[in-house]
Amino acid sequence: MGGVPKRPAFYVDTQICTGCKTCTVACKDKNDLPAGVRWRRVYEYSGGEWLSEPDGTFRQDVFAYYLSVSCNHCEQPICVEVCPTTAMTRGEDGIVTLDQTKCVGCRYCEWACPYGAPQYQVDRGVMTKCDFCKNELTAGGTPACVTSCPTRALTFGEFDDLIRDLGPTAQEAMAPLPDHGLTEPRAFFQPHNRSRPIGSTAGHIANPEETSDV
């Protein structure tokens, strides 16, 4: 990419994400994250039921899809607003970073973020989070999670370019994500053909032990 994009943004195509969690593993490996700390998490959202037909037969309406979610480096990052020590900041490139020398581990950012992106590291008593692999971007590289994705369901690019190339549907939120209007995330989630709208109770997060609530 030749340096940090002007406004970097993630893109997840839920149609081809298989939920393999390679992105999670790659992120943990690159950043040497301890057990229980996951800067990128893969949610399995599934549901369905048996439906009766007029002729007395039954059919199933089962669905499942995956969403790879990390810090979305939002246009209106609530984590920055609630941080009492200015440890959390948003740079000119829009990347939200955390200065651990200022962090007091109050966890306000974790509780405020609708995506559960900031992660508390118990052994150090401080928050940690995705920084978009900014060191890789600066060197002209690619975030570890994106590099590792075997199906290319996860990628990144210039925010404005993604809007132009993907169209408005890629900005639509789906369950179990929160309303995009809360923080204006710089992340696009191409809807799955069986996706449910935000707020839907038709499904549930099937792997809560691997994720935080979104």
C-alpha cells in the first residue's frame, strides 16, 4: 500500500468467512497476547426453527454466519471520550491507539465500546487493543489478520475507496452488531444472504466462550 492509508478501514465479507479464526490466531501471535485476550474475535451467529407447511409437512429455516470483529477505529470513538487519562487517542489517520503509560486500568473504555474492542490484561493491570498493525502499514505492509485470512474474507483499504467500490449495502449492520450510528465505525460488513438485521432475536451468539458481547 506504500504507507499508512489516509483513512484505513476493515472490510469483512460474511458471505465467504468460514469462521476458521485464523485472523484471531495471527493477531494473538503477532502481538504476543496472553490467554483470554483477543483483539480480533470471530462471532458465530446462528438460529432457526422448524416451520409447518399447509400440507402438514415441516421444513427447517436454520441459518449461521460469521463476523470477524476487532477495533473498528471509529469516526466517533466512544472509548476516547470516556478515557479519564487521555490514554486513548485518535490520530490524524483515524487510527485509535492506546498509550499504556497513561492507562490506569479503569476499564471505562471496555465498558463503553459497543464492540468490546479494548481488552483488559489482568497480569499488567492495563487495557490493550488493536492498533491496525500500524507498524506494518507504515512499512508498506498489511495487518496480520488480513494477511492470514485464507479466503480473503477479511481485507482493508481506504475508507472512501471502499465506499465507492462496495456500495452502500456494505455499510449495513447486521445482528449481533450494534447500530453503526453509535460510533460510525470504519469497518464494512458485507451482509450474508441469511443475515438478520440489528436487534433481531432470531438467533444467538453460538460461541460466547470465545467472544465478548457486542
